[in-house]
Amino acid sequence: MIQQLPTETKPTVIYPDSDGQPMSDNTKQFRWIVIIKENLEILFANNPDVFVAGDLLWYPVEGDNKTRIAPDAMVVFGRPKGDRGSYKQWEENNISPQVVFEILSPGNRLKEMTKKLLVYQQYGVEEYYIYDPDEVELTGLIRSENRLEEIEDINGWISPRLGIKFELTSDTLEIYRPDGQRFLTSIELDGLREQERQRAEEERQRAEEERQRAEDAIEQLEEERQRYQALIALLREKGIDPEQL
């Protein structure tokens, strides 16, 4: 009698899609997360191989559901767009996010940022930007070999990966796309959409007025042609040759 030995099976590892933490602590932090994430999506809308996400859990190591982090915004070059419950790096051709953003809040300070820095540094992030909207302070770090090192002069800095430019004013951070267009809030974007709608309506009205003027001119020319033909006919009835006049 042959006894079959039981095969060893690996336990199933669960990778939760939520860490139970809120996306933001206040409206200002949430607004900046949305501005950066949405404008980055707009910037790369026509590139199918750039994935942009906000507050999405990233698991860098297969089999390890404890090592995880949720950047406020992240950009991954080389991965397709699409919905994900989390970013499991081993299912994404082992491509780590190249650029991450964190927006500070009163409850999210030095200890948390240091912890995140170590994770980002270890798992391949190339650019790491931290913005404090209360203090209007921007910190940028860029990879140099195996370390993320601080960018000395961040004001006017252009991201090598994204091509966007950071400019600090006295009261806010302004971010510019490679074409010079400023990152806008959803309200500003809607305002531009309304302006475009109004301009399109004005152009439609102008085109309609031009069409009507053209039709009026054609109608007037036709009336004049008919009057001219009537005059010619009248002269001929009276025995007058119009060509001799």
C-alpha cells in the first residue's frame, strides 16, 4: 500500500484595499491632493501607459501585506491606465511608482514623512515631493543611486519625469505643465469650460449673423437682377434697343 504524502500549501495572503486611514485630515489637504492627482491625469490623458492614482495602497513585495503605503498621489510610467483596488507591484511588471506626492496636514508630520521616505527610498521611487499648504513649503527629493537626496533649490524646479514646474509664491504653490498652463482647481477648470461654451455660442451666433447677411445680400442682388430684367423688357417693348443706349 502506497501512502501519499500531503503536499505543502502556502497560506493565501490577503492584500486589503484599505488601511483604515482617512484620505485627508482637512479640506485644504484634500483639495491639494485632488488638484495634483486630477491635473496629472489630464496631463497624461493621451498616454495609455501612464498610470496616475491618489491614495491607493501600494504593496511592493509579494507575500508581504505589512509593507504597504498609500501616497497622496503617484505616477507610474510603463503601466496601463485602469481601475485597481491596490497597486501590487509584482502584478505590474515589478514597476514601482516613479513619482510620489505627499500633502502635509497638522497630524501628518516629521515621523510619518520619515517613515514614508525610507519606504520610497528602498523600493525605487525616483522623485518625492512633499508640500505643506499651511506653511507654503515644498520639499523635493530625487534619486541619486540608492538614495533620495533633497533638491537644494526647489523653487522653479522642473520634474525630470513629469516635466512640470514648481513655483512658490508668498501665499501658495503654483504648478505649471510643460506647455505653461497652470494646474487648476475643478472650479477653475469648470470656469474655463463655461468660457469655452460661451465663446462657442458667440462664434455660432456670429456665423449665423454672417449667414443671414449673406442671404440678405443674395436676395438683394436677385431683386436688383429682376428689376434690371424688367427694365430691359420694358425698353424693348417700346422699341428701344438697350444695347444702343
